[in-house]
Amino acid sequence: MIEKKRILLLGTGGTIACKKGKNGLVPLMMGEELLTYVPAAKKFCQVEAIQILNVDSTNMHPRHWQMIAGAIEEHYNYYDGFVVCHGTDTMAYTAAALSYLIQHSKKPVIITGAQRPIDLDVTDARTNLLDSLRFACCERAHGVNIVFDGKVIAGTRGKKVRSKSYNAFSSINFPYLAVIQDEHILFYIDDKGQDKENVRFYHELDDRVALLKLIPGLDSGVLDYLAEHFDAVVIESFGVGGLPAYEKNDFYHAIERWISLGKIVVMSTQVTQEGSNMSVYEVGRKVKHIFDMIESYDMTLEAAITKLMWVLGQTKEPEKVRRLFYQTINHDILWKEG
Ligand code: ASP
């Protein structure tokens, strides 16, 4: 008889675990209870559940990502795969963060959730959970992935693109890794075995990373304010990326001050698809040239931010930050400088 795979389910809350409360939906169900809604899973795996926390993912904090990664590290040798049940709102951040905190894993770490609670008659939760458990048992699955609405998305490439529909997640600037149709898993990217390094868990994150979304006419003083409180800022610029050059060139001076403090500025874009390329227009090329600025290219915003937190958890030295930031981890960046 073939031994069934051993899977650990980690409950963290989210809609999937919600019940109706006095003031709206609140996550109340524990992992054990979620499992009672997917009895079919018993046919192909042995699942145990632990509860890490039970929150709406709006309340997720980088320290919770560390708690989830820590729990996976603690149980890593005892299970064949891990399924994290999570709210959809900040799932893309958690999936990206786990991609940096848990690297080279030959065992799959799946993050899933749902747009509707699992105890409703009509819900996507049961399919998403069953698909995730199935994928976690798949020999060819590895690394950190989101499984949602029949798609498998690299942990660094997911983004919530719909607030209500079941097809809530897209894979940004990268193909789906696989699709799941009932019990069939079809791989588009089948690369297990290519990474020869051993699993490595990281523990440090620096959450002093800010995001500044540009709007026309924004006062650059906000960058000075941020410099007092943060080690890095991601500027969500327009189009392929650039900085406004209003009359007094205030933005240039603000960036100069950031750089002179040894702090990190990363240029990214408000446009979801296709990423940045600061070399195209004068408004970008000049800044890139003067400040040798890092840009996020085809990375998602969630990946850029959590990667910076991970990088800054290891070094604050600008050249090392640049090198680590551009290192490809879990398919997060294709475009390279030079
Ligand atoms: N507000 C919920 C959460 O992110 C939404 C969901 O899970 O779909 O926890």
C-alpha cells in the first residue's frame, strides 16, 4: 500500500474561516473545523491542523509572517507539505514574504483562502482547500505557491485583482505554474529538481519599508518625513517609472537626502502589468543615472516590498542591498540590469 502524504494545515483566519458576527464576518473556525468540510481529502492524504492565529488578513503584520515561517520550520521534517489558510486581502504579501523566508524548499508550501466562508452552501472555499491539499501531495510540487480558483501561482507573483469574484488572483508578469482541474494537475512550469540547494529558513525582516504612491502635484516633503521613520521607500510612480521635476526639482533633492543617509529608494510603477523600465523617458533615465536607483522591473509590488524587508533584515549596505534585491528568488524577477 502506498503511504499517504502527511500534510500540515496552518490556520491563520481569513474569510475561509469566517462566521457571521454582530458586526460582520469574523474568522472563528479553526483548522480542524475547516478540514471537516473536505472529507474527500482523507482519500489521498493525512492532514493535521495547527492554529497560528485567527485574524482577518487586514490585521496581518510582518511578525505574523515570521510566526508562520517559524511554525513551518519547526514542523518541516515531520510533514511532506504545508497548507496555510489565509485571508485573501493580504495573501499576496504573505505569499511573497514566505517565498523569501523559506527558500529552496523541496516540499510545497501552499497558501490558500476563499472569497466566501467554508460553511456556506455556495462557496469557493471547499474547492480551494481540496485543491491545495491535492497540490501539497503532488510529487512535483515544491516551494511557496498560492493555490486559488484552480490556479497555482508562484508565491512572489500573486496579486489580488478582484475583490469579490472567485477568480480573485492573477499571476503578474509570469505564467501560472500549474492548473488544477478536479483531481488532475497540469504543470506549465515543471522545474522540481533544478534547485540543488537545501531548504533555508530566514528569520529576520526589517519592516521599516514605506510605500509612496505618487499623484500629480504631490509635495516631495512627504519623502523627507518618510526618511525620518523608514530605512527604505518604494516609490510607486507612473507608467514605466520616473520622478516629477516640478519647478524646484524638490523630488531630486529629497532623493539626494535619502541617498546621503545611506537609505534605499526603489522605483516601481502603479501599472500592474509589465513593470518598470526607467531607461525609456528622460523623467526616469535621468534619475536612474544620477542616483543609480534600484527599480522593481517586472516584480509585483508585494514582492518588491517584502523582498526589501527580507534584504534589509540581512544588510543595510546599499551595494549588498542592490545585489540581493536583483537576485531571482521563487521566480520573482526576470528582468535583469545590464
Ligand atoms: N477580509 C478577508 C481577509 O483578508 C477577505 C478574505 O479572506 O477573502 O481576511
